[in-house]
Amino acid sequence: MSLPLNPAFAATEPPPVMEARRWLEGVVHPEGRPLINVSQAAPVESPPLGLRQALADAALNDPAAHLYGPVLGLPALRDEIARQFSVAYGGTIGAQEVAITQGCNQAFCAVMATLAGAGDEVILPTPWYFNHKMWLDMTGVRAVPLDTGATLIPDAAAAEALITPRTRAIVLVTPNNPGGVEYPAETVAAFRDLARAHGLALIIDETYRDFDSRHSIELGGRPHDLFLDPGWQDTVVQLYSFSKAYRLTGHRVGSIVAGAARLAEVEKFLDTVAICPSQLGQIGALWGMRNLGQWVAGERDEILARRTAMVGGFAALAGWKLLGCGAYFAYVEHPFDIPSDALCKRLVTDASLLMLPGTMFQPEGSAAGKRQIRIAFANVDAAGIAEMFRRLAAFRP
């Protein structure tokens, strides 16, 4: 007799990145054709030396680094985020309106747990970030897909038609995962106005903001004007991750910017799930914010150079269509008469390429998802990108 299983978990798809890794089991790649892995959007290199030294020093010499800390995070890090984000967005954010989490995924789960329960609805633009969809599925919240069409830019008027008495929030991710597109400030403002008019939360996930091609965040540029609104706290919740900017993926540090009353509810979730964020991770994030502005600018320049290589490569690749490209991602349509999930498995065996199919980012049965593929190019240098295009050009299903 097997143990009981929560039916909501039974109805939730397996983690896509882990599922894709299983496609590699038993596959032997030919000599001279090593695997090119463009499936996951996470840095694989270590943080810069200075940050690693700061972590080591804290581990060796700061007794508090090994103890529980405040549930909502280290005061110094909350202060620094409030100060820097206020400058970057031109608004006013107080330290009491900042919480630190174990990565941005936990930030999303914590906020959503305070907003929506079983039977409620949350609007997610498609293609969606699969972990957002998974959390909603596991908690019995209905994800309402908002089709973004050929531009991958969501439309507020189309979203309004999806609002029902059970709607609790609208989620935006910009720069987008998986689409790579950067949402115009006017689009973001329109969704803020829509959410406010209907008493909903606007969740804006800015995990990849440091790689936005339009703005120099650390020098005061801003991708939207949400925090210029003196009453932003009644509608806006911003999520952020330190994993990408400072290569701190293993240390799990994210943040929430929201009204203090909302964070009082978030604190209940965080205390129950993790008690407090990683102390060492927070120390690393704080050191990075204070010391790595120019280094992050260099990282952005490198990502933008790879973006240029991706755009040029798809322009020359017959039959393929580039739908969106930015931050860590290219989102494309393939030209073959085969669903993208089957195609991506073939690409592993026949071309030594690991990519994620659009079926992982679209509702079940979506015709668009069967034609789409996400390529996470941040960990592939110029030579690797060129080799990827050579293999795609030669591939025949």
C-alpha cells in the first residue's frame, strides 16, 4: 500500500530542468561533439574573488554568520536594497518594505501564499515561467493563461477580460523568462493601473533586471516608473534575485519589495518554511551591492554581446524564427513537423544540444508550445554559440 499523495501535487508537472537532464541518461556524445547545455538560466562560474573572500572571512570570523537571523533578513542588507533601489527607480522604498528570501522562487511562493488560496485565480502571461505555474498548481490556485501572441508582450486590455471575482493577482516577469523580451514601461504602468482598478496585486519579477539592454540600473536608469507612485504599496510587489548578478545561485538570496503590512504576512510563511535566509548568502549579497557595480556592468556587456550573436545567428538560420531575445534567453519557433518536446529529445541524441521545449512554458495542449523552444545562452561563449548554430543548420529530424 502506498502512502497518500496530495492530489494537487499529483497534478503538478515534474521540474522541467530536472526532466530535461534525464534525457541525457545513457547518451554518449561522439568524440569532438561535446554537449552544449542551453537548458538552464543560471551562472555556472564562481563569484568574483573579492566576494568569495568576503564569504570566507565571514565564515571564519563572524560567529553570527552561523546563527539564526531575523526572519525578514539582515537589517544592513534590507537598508542597502532600500537605498539603492530608491535611487535606481527614482522612488521611495523604506527598509521596512524589504524582505530577504531564500532565492526569488521562495519570494514568489511567500508572496503568493499571502494572496491566493485554493480555488482562487492568478493571471500568468504565456509563455510562463514554469516554477510560477508549479507553485500555483501545488496550492490549488488556478493559473489563468494570458496569451502574449507574436510579440511576447502582454496586453492589459486582454488581461482585463480574464479577471473574475476569484482573481487575486497578475504576474509579470521582465526581462522575461522564457521569452527574453523587455516589457516597455508603458506596458508595466498599464498593468499597474489595471491591478489597482480591480483591487489586485501586481507581482513584477525582475530577476534579470541587471541584464536589461535599455538601462544601467546601478547608475540610476529605470525600466519602469512603478516606485514613483507614492501609493505603490497598495498594488505593487517586486521580486528580485541576487543569484544572477553575483553568481550566488548556491547561496539562495532573493528579495521582496512590498508594503510593510504585506511583509508582516510574508513573515509568517518564511518563519514556517526556512526560519531565516542564509546568513552567508546575505553577507555575500551585501558585499556585492557595495562593491561590484562596475563588475556587474561588465557582465551585462558580455551578455548583451552574446545576445547580439544569437540575433545574428537566427537571422541566418533558414526556417527558424526568433520571437524574443534578451537577458539570458532566446525564444524561438522551429521549422519542423514534430512537437518541440520530441524535437528537443532528438537534439540531445542527434546534435548534442540540450534545450527546453515550449511545451514546458505553455498550457497543456498548446499548439504554440509545440512549435517553440527556449535557449538559455548565458553560459555559452561566442565560440559555443557559433557551434550551436552550425549544429542546428545541419540537423534534420
